[in-house]
Amino acid sequence: MQKNQKIQTFKKIDAPDLPLIEIRNLTKYYKTAAGETLALNGVNLSILRGEFVAVIGKSGAGKSTLVNLISGINQPTSGEVLFQGDPIHSLDEDRKARWRGKNLGIVFQFFQLLPSLNLIENITIPMDLCRSFPFRQQKARALQLLEQVGIAEHAYKLPSKISGGQQQRVAIARALANDPELIVADEPTGNLDSRTAAEIFTLFAELVDHGKTILVVSHDKEIAKYATRIVELSDGEIIADYPAPSPVDSASSKNASSTSPKPLSPSNHALGYSGGAV
Ligand SMILES: Nc1ncnc2c1ncn2[C@@H]1O[C@H](COP(=O)(O)OP(=O)(O)O)[C@@H](O)[C@H]1O
Ligand SMILES: [Mg+2]
């Protein structure tokens, strides 16, 4: 009994294999005037540290619902979302916001930068909100992050003065501001041309190499060249879950092949990947 208690107490420190995210029997109904829509139907999923998970599936499959439940933006109808074993779904809004600010970086399709603030100021906002870094360090950190995403020379420009791809890089730098473990992105390249999309995916793959865990929803078949694992949704259910065929040559790819918990066979209608590493 005592032994068990001890294991429980130390499980987060001594169990690096504890999933970063674990979803148990997650169900989401949306209630509208027209009736109820079942958007997610009892989904189970574990995501380990260092995975680059691509969520794919047709429009309406439940992809956005899944990531919004993981990021605590939406509340499940039933089921559990655990982050390093801690239940996120049962936190009140204040605590959830604090948890999100510290542990999660979110990247949106339309960048969502504040138009009247320059790039550095956009990136220091999350640091201010979470008080994660002292004020005197924030600007230097923002510059360092802009350098990491390759656009430090634009640091003092407004978002409207740079391209869409560059804006998404800023949004990624902002997502990294508080040094979160997990980056979540819903169609981050949906508004970008294919060359720029490839650059953004490459950037994500680099972040995974540096220890981040990434969950990306994407329609872009090219994502299979960068992700380590593909999860396919259809009608609110996971219909395939498998290691990406040939991820970029990186530490993350090795990680994924040994950690993906359910290497189901790819469905024929999943990504038509055929190329080599980029
Ligand atoms: N806020 C909402 N209110 C009502 N129905 C919704 C809402 N958001 C999504 N849905 C419905 O839930 C289902 C899944 O949607 P979504 O998660 O957005 O799918 P995807 O991101 O894969 O396109 C769809 O049938 C969609 O119409
Ligand atoms: Mg969506």
C-alpha cells in the first residue's frame, strides 16, 4: 500500500513515459436550434513527448473539435483530457487559462496577430500575461524567438508589413513564448501557398527535434513528410493511427517509430504519400 502511494506521488518525475496528453472516451455533442450534432464519439488517444502528430480527415470529421478539447478551448460532453496525468477538462476557466498559457502554444490558420503591435510586442504578450519571464528579459527572448523562426530582421515591423508565411512564423514564435511542451495548430498552412507551407512544416519538424511535441490538423498531404504519426478521423472517430511513412531524417522520426502506441495500417484513403524525406 505504502509502496503504491510512493509510486503515485512520484509518477510525474519518475515516469517519462507517461503520455503528455491522454484522452479517454472523449465525446462532444454540439447543441443547436436544429438539434444535436455528435462531433466526437468516444475517442481514445495518447500522445507522447516528442511526437509530431498530424490529424487528418475530411471536413466535418471532428478535427477542430478534438484539438479544441485538448487545448481546453471547448468543454467535452463526457470523457477525460489528461495532461501529464492531470485532468484538464475539470479545471475551472481561470485555472484552464493559466494551464494553457504555461503549457500550450496555439497556432491558428489566420495567424491572429494583433495588427497595431510590432512583431516583438506580439510575442511578449503571452510572457506578460503568464509572467513567465521577467519584464527585462522579454524583449531579448522575443528577438531570440524571431531569430529561431528566421525573421529577426523584421522585428520592429507591424504584421501588415510582412507576408502571410512570415506572419505565421511570428505566430509560431508567439506560441513558443512561454516555452510550452505542446504546440497545437489547426490548419496552420490553410492560408499559405505550398512552398511556404513546406517551410512552416519544416519549422515544426525542427521544433520537434528540439524537444517539443506537436499536434497539427492539416488537409495538406505533404504533412506526412514531416509528421511522425498520422491520426485519421472520420465522423468523430479515429479510423487510422500509424507512424508516418518516412518522416524527415530527424531524432523525432526515430522517437515516433518506437513510441506510436497503435500502429494500425494506413487506410487507403489516407494520405497518398510517396516521396522521400525533404
Ligand atoms: N460550434 C458548433 N456548433 C454546432 N456544430 C458544430 C460546431 N462546431 C463544429 N460543429 C459540427 O461538428 C462536426 C465536427 O466539426 P469540426 O470539429 O469543426 O470538424 P473538422 O475540423 O474536421 O472540419 C461537424 O458536423 C460540424 O458541423
Ligand atoms: Mg476544422
